[in-house]
Amino acid sequence: MSGNEKNTEKLILDAARNIFIEKGFDGARMQEIADTAGINKALLHYYYRSKDQLFEAVFRESFNTFSPRIFEIMSSPIELSQKIRLFIDSYIDIILENPHIPAFVLHELNRNPGRIKDLMPFTGQTAGGLLSALSQEIKSAGYVEISAQQLMINMIGLCIFPFIGRPIIQPILFGNDDNRFDEFIQSRKTEVTKFILNALTKK
Amino acid sequence: MSGNEKNTEKLILDAARNIFIEKGFDGARMQEIADTAGINKALLHYYYRSKDQLFEAVFRESFNTFSPRIFEIMSSPIELSQKIRLFIDSYIDIILENPHIPAFVLHELNRNPGRIKDLMPFTGQTAGGLLSALSQEIKSAGYVEISAQQLMINMIGLCIFPFIGRPIIQPILFGNDDNRFDEFIQSRKTEVTKFILNALTKK
DNA sequence: TTTCGGTTTAACCACGTGGTTAATTTATAA
DNA sequence: TTATAAATTAACCACGTGGTTAAACCGAAA
């Protein structure tokens, strides 16, 4: 039982996650995943039967990380402004720990939009319920008139976009300086929250 | 000179654009591009020497469509609020005509971030100039305190995100109904403009 | 020590890939 | 009509791909 005693299945999944997220399904090679995991290629098929199934495992995991707990937070019994603060804060934190996941998940979903059906934990109905509830809260909070959908997309988009757009944002706006980009992201949590809450406030 | 007299090079580029944008570089097959164009595969290499060069042609074109004319608009001598209205309006219009381009460009840029260097028409300096000018305008307009970078990213992100995120947005928020999603996008132009301008306004 | 199941590997396979080539067709001009 | 170059094609090639297989390895129970 030496130190590197790590079960092989996990070893494979870790390697596959790195490769798939970096190169996407089409760009990933089973050989490279095996090399990264430090094992023989046949072992990939021993534990996961095919490239598709290995990818499936990685993608589900990534999707669950990516899929915001927005519905949990949004249905909790706290004030709307607090929900918004809470969501922005925790969602940006999550993405900061896995900055490449949004681009990965969204690309694979665009490549195969039908896949979403297998992944949705909540029905359209539960979503509908939350939306109408949110819609009520917007009104009773005395906020600006805005549909629940528009607000949700704004919140999520403002959190995610900087990460997906980094390869174009950083060179143009920050002279390709990693530090300046990181500072930018750091300040985003408070900036986005301020921006949204102010956008919702009647003048 | 019959009706379908279309020069072959253009025929190839059209087919390549469709395939590359739908499947990405790694997922695209030269044979499928040839079939789509209705020509022999060897012709692809006759006009464009390699898959890379054919892709390069498609990507440059897409990037120029995608790359917002934000710097033109932002440096024109009109009031800031008008610039914002103008940008949101025209940018969403452009993307509506090519709804798959943002996901395509951003994915390929994430796959190969170095590529951006070959594509930037403006130096970091010109961008810097525009940013400080914009920063001044924000102040003199009496708007809320916000950095030029944060504002620009918010504007662009709010325009683009619904298109990149469609495969997840439509099923969850609109019961996978094409019409409801299209209505949502249509109302976005006014909604996003209102949202941003209000977010910038002090109480 | 032997046996036996789960692990791991080297070697292999059929097939699809991007790319090439030599020949054929087509248009053009003399 | 004929000569010439450009456009187009069928056939081909080397190689990388996902996947398989049979044998070897290894720890534990008998």
C-alpha cells in the first residue's frame, strides 16, 4: 500500500477530465488520456467501455458543477436582494475553482443540444413555479419591471461570460496581463452585484 | 453561364463555414465539407492547401463578424447613452443573423488562445485610449462609479450569452419552445438597453 | 504451493483521417 | 482543329483512431 495507492478508476476519471475539458470530445484522444493517467489504453475500456461512456462520466460531473444552484437559492425564503447577492457570490466562487468548465459544458451542449434532456433534474414545471414566484418578488420588492427570465439570464451571463471570453478579453482589455485579469475577476463579485441591484432599482 | 455558375472557391468556403461552425475544427471532416459543396475532396486541397488553411479562412471571416464594432461606436462623437443604445441594438442584430458564430469563435479561441494575436486589428494602446476616454465619459455623464472594462464586459456579455447558452436556456426557461425563445431574444434589445442604462443611473 | 479472480499489458485490427497523384475533362486561345 | 493550361476527378497512401484480445501479472484464499 504505497503512497500512490489511488484506485485506478479515479485516476482515469481525473485524466479524462483534464483532457476532455482542455480539448473537447472531438479533440481528445484515448491514448493521451491513458498517458496522462499513466496506464495502458486498454484499461480505459476495461473500466469505461467506450470513449462515449468515459466522456459521459466526465460531462455529467462538469454539468453538475456548472449548473448553478440558482434554483435552490432562488427558492430559499430570504429577501430577493439577498438572494441575488448570495447567488452572484457563490456562483462566481464556484467558477473560479473550475474556470474552464463553462466553456466546456456550453460547447458540448451546442455540439449536441439533445443531451440536455438526460441532465435536467427539474421539470419545466418546477422551473415555471420558481419563475412565477420570482416574478412576484420582483413586483413586491418595488423593483423595475423585468421578467424573471430576463433577470436570471442577466445574472448568469454576467457571472459566466468573463470566463468564456477570457482569450479575447484579456489581450484586448488587459494587455494580456494575467494579474490584471485576475484582479478584474476578483472585483467582479461586488461589481456585478452592485450593477444588478442598481439596475433593478427605480429612480 | 448557367444559373448555378458560382465560382468553386466560394462554394467551398460556404460549405466549410457551415461544417466548421456546426462541428468545430476537430469535429469537421474534409470529406463532409466536400460533399456539402458537391465537389471532389481533392479540390479542397487544390484551392486551400490544408484543413488548417481552409479553417483559417473561415475563422477569420467569423471573427470579423463576431468582433463587435464596439470600438468604432464607442469612439464616435455622440452622447454615451446613445452609444450604449446603438451598440446593444446593432450588436444583437448582427448576432441574430449569425447566431452560432459566438459559440464557434469563443470555442476555437479557447482551444487555441494564441490565435488571437494574429487577429487583433487594434493594438493594446488604441484600446487603452478608448478605455480612458470611456472612463471620462462615465464620470462626466454623472453615472455610477464603474470601470470602463467592467461596463464593456457587461454590455457584450449581456448581448452574447443568450446565444451561447441557448441549449440550456431554452429547455429550462421556455419549455424547449422555439417561439418563446425567439420572443425572448427579440425583447432583449430593449430590455438589455433599459437594464444597463438604469444600472448606470444614480438614484 | 496451488489455484483463481480481478487487473494490467503488449500486440493487434479494421477503419476513417488528411493529404497526394496521375490521369481526365473542360475551357481558352492560336 | 489543335495546343495549352486550368479545373476536376478516381484511386491511392501512410498514419492515427477507437476498440479488442489473449496472455501475463498479482494478491488472497485453499
